[in-house]
Amino acid sequence: IIIFCIIAILFNSCTNNTTDTEGASKLIRTLIDADNKSDIKTVLQSYADTVEFHSAGKPPLKAIDNIRNSYEKLFKENRFNLATEIKETKVEGNTVIIKGINTGSLQSIADSSIKKINDNYTAFLIKDKSGNWKIIRLEWAPID
């Protein structure tokens, strides 16, 4: 019985680290909400310091300082109105991979022009040293 209890405790402690997919999904929803509010602090807290952005047809954007600069420019020039739909969540080792679709619009502050958003995305999340989910890699491309 003691051996069974030890095995059960070890199994639970090993699996709890990566199977908190609801926490990872919540981070994605929080990020989209922060995008819509132009809340740079919350946006940046969603990403690991070594984050990589991969957008179709553009060179990768790497590291949190570059991401910050990109968001500051985006928020200065535009307002987001986005919704996200998470289509798939899976665990691979210590990483949670979330695939989904973002829809909505990006409105220019300068001339009120609107760009429609209809993108597939894949987010790779890991837990930081404090146990908080962080996006380590984000890939997206328009849906044709």
C-alpha cells in the first residue's frame, strides 16, 4: 500500500506541471483582451523573455524587447477588436500547444480605416520559474 501511495503521489506531481491546459488557455484569452484594451503591461506579461513571433511572409521577431517595440507601435497607431476561438489544445512534454483562430479588426487611429483580421495561430506555452504560463513562440497567418 505504501509503494502504491508513493507511486500515485509521484504520478500526480509529474503530471500536474504540464496538464494545466485551462491555465494556458486562460492566458490566450487574457492576451486577446489585453490587445483589445491596448494594455501593454498585460500583453508583455503573457510572453517569455525569449519569445519568438513568426508571421507568414515576415522575418521572425525575437526577444521581449523587440516584441515590446512592435506592440508600442501597434497600440500607438491602431485599436484592436479581436475575438479568439481555441480549436485545439495539446500537451507535448513541458509545452502546451494551442491552435486557434483570431477574428475581428484592426482600426487605424489616423484615418479610421479598418483591416479585417481572420488568422490561424499556434501558440507554444511553457511555465516560468514561478509556475506561470508564458508564450515562448507564436505563429500566425491569414486564413485564405
